[in-house]
Amino acid sequence: MNATEIAALARLIEHAVLHPTSGNADLEAGVSLARECEVAALCVKPCDVTAAAKGLAGSSVALCAVTAFPHGNASTRIKVAETLAALDDGATSFRARENAR
């Protein structure tokens, strides 16, 4: 693959920082990688949206909040509230987990 093809492929990727134990350093590394590779989006937990939005400001990388993560056990009302809060905090898209059972 040449550099143009690699860049085009990167723009199709949603990079995720969703591990339950991921902390600030993991988020900062994820933001840095997403910016450097110019991926389509960075997916984060709702509690990380504000910091990720600041880190991605001025880049072409979309910010995706993954609500009701990881099992989707929240009620619809809670999922909607969590999604709206994430959008208010700077997310540009979201993925809502459905109930895993």
C-alpha cells in the first residue's frame, strides 16, 4: 500500500479508548494517535468526552461517545440522557449499546 491508500484506510477507522481501566494517560495517547493517523473518529466513554473534545479541537477526527457501555443495561431513558449529555459535552456522534442479554 502506498501512503495515499494508507491515509484513505485510516479515515475509515474508529479508534476506541473504552477499556474499563483506561485512565487519563490512555485517553491522551488515544487522542494523540487519532490526530496523528487522522482516523474517522475516536470513540470514548461519556465521562471522557469533554477531555477528548479539547484534545481533538481543530482536527478532522470526529468524537464518538459510546453510551450504556459495555453491556447496554441502562433503560432507554438513561441512554437518551447519557447521549444528550455527551453531545452537549462535545461528542459529534454516538453509539448506544443495546442490552446484551
